[in-house]
Amino acid sequence: MSARRSVPRAPRAVRRHGGPRAGFTLLEVMAALSVFLIGIVSVLALLSTGTRLHQESQSTALAADAAEEVLLLASREVAELAPEGSGALPEQSAAQPVPGRPELTYHWKVRAAPGGGLYLLEVEVGWKQGGKQRVQRLERVLPRLRSARVDAARLWAPR
């Protein structure tokens, strides 16, 4: 006679009827996915806003650098157009491209200070970004110069 061995059965994890069930309902899965997707969309919106703000600040910084360079160029132009002792200052220049940066344009305005020894030089650098015209303004009070020979090629040489 052969002896029968009893093989233990694995317990059932899920019952077909009645009692607690293991797993998630479709509604719970959909709710979890909605919360996850809302979080992902929010993070992507923050990333795109951060990228746009970074590009705007980078353009503004480049324009500020160009305005500093143009200020030197404009002070030279004013000194050449109105040497000391002439009394008359030019009022403004026409808009023209910044040397070495064709995407930027600039123009300057001059106002004489009382007393005749100083003048206010205002430089505006403009550029288009995202379909909008942007402007960076820079003002300086400067003395009238006898000569202002500045090597413009050296100012805009690649660094």
C-alpha cells in the first residue's frame, strides 16, 4: 500500500464573495492618478515660467552691458559734436544699431545742466523679445570733455 502524502495548500489571498479584498478599486486608482497628474502639470508650468524669466533677465543684463558701452560711445560723440567752449550741445541722436550687436539699437539724449560745465546724457538701448519692444535706459551726469578719443573697435571686440 502506498502512503499518501498530504501537500499543504497555499492560502487564498482573494475570496470570491464576501470579506475584505486585496487591491485597489478603479475609483481609487483614478483619484491617485489625478493627484499625480496635477502635480506633474504644476512642475512643468514652473519650469517653463522659470525658463522664460531666465531668458528675460539674460537679455536685460546683455542690454545693460551694451548700454554701458554705448554710454562711452555717446559721450565721445557728444564731445566731438560740442567741444568745450562751444556752448551748444546736440539734443539727441537718431536710432542706430549697437556696433557688434545688430539685434540692439540705441539712441541718446543730452540736457545741459545749469552752469554749463555738466550735462545729463541719457542712453536708451532697445531690443525685441517675444514680440514686445524692450528698453534699457541709462543716465549719467558728465563733465564736458575737451576730447574723448575712444577706440570703438576695442570696446566691441569679442571677449
